[in-house]
Amino acid sequence: MQGFKYSCALIAVLVCSAAVHAQSAADVEVKVIPLSDNIHVVMGMGGNIGVTTGKDGTFIIDDDMPPLAEKIEAAIATISDDPVKMIFNTHWHFDHTGGNKHFGEKGAQIIAHDNVRERMSTKQSSALFNNETPASSNVALPVVTFDNTLTLHLNRNTIKAIHLPPAHTDGDSILIFEEANIAHLGDLFFNGMYPVVDISAGGSVQGMIDAIDAMLPMLNADMQLIPGHGPVSDIEGLKEFRLMLATVHSRVNTLVEEGKTVEEVLKLRPSYNYDQKWAWDFMPPDRFVKIVYDSAAASAAAGN
Ligand SMILES: [Zn+2]
């Protein structure tokens, strides 16, 4: 039921009332999954959270949605008594940065790519979701930003943060824990779920495929991969995601080149053989195909 709860909560945040939203948050059971002696994944309602604890303090990657902050904090407290000292945001979306204000007010320092701070500093509009995300308060903004790479040395791990060219958004980063052989891929990997691709924020489906191709040489067969959404996976799971994306994108792109309208493309069901495994409440086949169509059409219009 995890997926159902998550998707209802996401839809509630986007289009429903605050009351429904609060109700969904109250129902969420936050899970803590160990990946090594000092690295865990915390799964709530939004993006998966990576957590490392130890003598250098508690460092987390992403922090879910605003109403979950106290539950996330309680889950982290089952791993360590130390407060959250540092947060890394893999991108600006509210289901990955929603706890920034809560933890920032308690003194946590926030790190992210330059474009994450820029987007969070101003109101963002999404054509796909027909919604607006207000600018974040100062305390919720990243205080350390970087352009291409950043290395953290924490809790016996060398943690490389790597920014990739526009893909899910224009401010995506992945993090690799070198000694532990674990990576958090943010929303560049939706495991077993059709992804959201935020075209309004500079993303594209081709960019997602290119980002996976760029990161594959940095990963290895024994590595545990934390996706932005869905269960912990490995390189084979990531390759399966890439194959699905590339196949649907190629089919849709051909139809775009033939001059078909979005309605015509939807009728042809270009994702038909993937729908059973990858579609979910929030991203049914038609919505996913429309994202791929819009992305392919935008690339064609730009002459790429
Ligand atoms: Zn996202």
C-alpha cells in the first residue's frame, strides 16, 4: 500500500485541500532500511532519504514533504541521537526539500546545486501539474551551492556529489558514497515507476536518458542504488529503467517526426508493453506518454 499512500499524498499536495493532505501525512508509516553500518534509507511519502550517521554528525540527502518533517525526524532519531547537521537536496522539488525549513530552523546547513537555490528563491510554475510552488523562506534555502562537483568527507566516507546536465530538472545531483559503494540518484531514477520529468524546470526525457548514460561508468555491479522513488535497486534495475525510457521515447519521437498530434499518439499506446509494470496512480500511461510527447516535440522544435 506504500505506493498508493504516496501517490494519494502527492496528488493531495498538488490539487486537493490542506485537510486531505494532512490526513494523508498522518497515515504514512515511515520506514528505516539499513544499507551499511552507518548508512540508511528513510522512506516516507516523498523522495527517498539517504542518511549517514557517526562521529561527524548526521547528514541526510533530501527531506520529504513539509507535513512529514516531524515523522522523518523521529525516524532518524531511531538511528542516532544526534540532530540533523547537514542536508543535501538532489533537486528543488517540494517532495525532496519539504523538510528544509523544519531542519533549517534547528540549525541544519543545506547544500545543493546552484540552480536549486535559484529555483527555490522564486515562485515556480509547473505546466504539467498546473500548480505553483511559492518561493521558500530564507531558512529553507541552501547556504552552500556548487556548479559541477563537490566532495564531502563524513563518517568514514568520501561522498562525491555530481551535477548532471538538465534531465529531471536543471539542478539534478547524484551522490556516491565511495567506500560504502552506495549511490543516491535522486529523481534521475524512479525504480519500477514511470518518472516525472519537469519540462517547466528545464528537464527532458532525452536529458534523463543522457544523464543515465553519463552516470553508468561511475557505478558498478555491486553498488546499492537509492532511487528518488521506489525500492532500493542496483545497476541492472537502472538499466531496465533506461531501456523503458529510451524505447518509449524512440517510439514517440518517430510519431512526432511524422507530425502526429498528442491525441493521435495517445491512441497508439506507445508505452503499452511497459504499462503494467511502470504505471502508478499518479503517473498513468497517458500522463507519462504526454510528458514524453511534450519533451520530444520541444526538442524537435529546438532543432535537437
Ligand atoms: Zn523530483
